[in-house]
Amino acid sequence: MLRVYILIFLGVLLSFSSFSQNPHLLKDELKLYPNPVTEGTIYIDFGNGSTSYERVEILDVTGTKVFDAMLNTENFSKHKLDLSALAYGNYFVLIKTESEVFSARITIN
């Protein structure tokens, strides 16, 4: 059952759908490994949680985007990313789909 929420704010009608009934949530399917990254390579496995192109962004601790890629997850659920150009330290990974944003912290040693 899809719930629709309607809110009237300053005379403008807004509606929001509830995505809680989605059986394949990215956060339940996604695997990001190894963490910490020790040899400059990280793997992202989308499992069955994705069926199209997904954007992957990596931000440093100041919020500057240091990596950006579109991954085809329709035919390949597991992807290898070369992060050897990044300096040692902590980073944030954002994976954006049509309906979700997944975030995780990684460390590069």
C-alpha cells in the first residue's frame, strides 16, 4: 500500500509518497569493501538493490568532491573503483539512485 501525504503550506498543495513499501532498499543490499582501503581499490556491490545507472560521489572531509562516476548497475552489480589517486584520510561516499541516497564513511590507508 503506497501512502500519499498531502500538506497545504502557504496556499501551495504539496504531496509526498511514502517509499517504505519498496522491497529492495539500497542500504539493505549494498556492500562497500574493504574499509579501510589499503591498496587503492574499493569494491561496491549493489546486490539486487539496483537496476539502472547510479551516481557515486566521494567527498573529502571539507565537503569537496574528489571522485564522481556513473555506474551501470543494470548489467553489473559489482564495481571496482580505483582510488589510488586519493591521499590518505577519511572520505564520505554518496551513492545516489532515483529514490535514495546512501552515505558511508571510508578510510584510505
